[in-house]
Amino acid sequence: MKNMMQEAPDVAQSFFDLAKSVKQYSPLDEKVNELVIIGIFSAHRGLRGINTHVERAMAAGATKEEVIAAILLALPIVGITDVNMALDQAMETIADTTAKTKEVTGATAG
């Protein structure tokens, strides 16, 4: 996305506007929207998307178990290789996000 934003900012903005419009149309809450998107990225090998949307899902209140479930639901459709790849990526992002949260919490507590 970084390159698109730099080289074709109008196209990138159109994409962001479309994504915003779709989310606004959805009657699902933010956490559920993000979990659905994680499942879609899992099926399409979208590792960068998994990072972004795991962070967003967790910020919206998703648990580690909910993120894992969103990925595992793709298993019968996309197979073990893609699900394992997505799960590995998500677990790394969850660990990073959890560590960042602890740093912020620790920094504000002290």
C-alpha cells in the first residue's frame, strides 16, 4: 500500500474510500468486521493484511482465540498450508501487539 500511496495517491484514496463505504454499510460491529477480513486475507495469502487486521481486531476487543478461530474457519476451504501460514503470521502480530500494549501500560503505570 505504501508504494500505491506514494505513486498513485488518488487511486489509494479511492481504495480507502471504497473500504470505508463497505464497512459503513456493514451491520456487523468493528470486531466482527475485522475477524471476517482476517479470514478473507487468510484464504488469499494476504500476510500484510493479516498484520493490519489482527491489530485492528485486537484494538476492537478481539481475543487471541477469536483471531485464531477466524483463521481456522478457512481450513476446510483453503487447506492446511494457507491456514498454517496465516496462523504463523497472526501469532507473530498478536505477540507484537501484546508486547506493545504491555509497554504502553507499563509506561503509563510508572
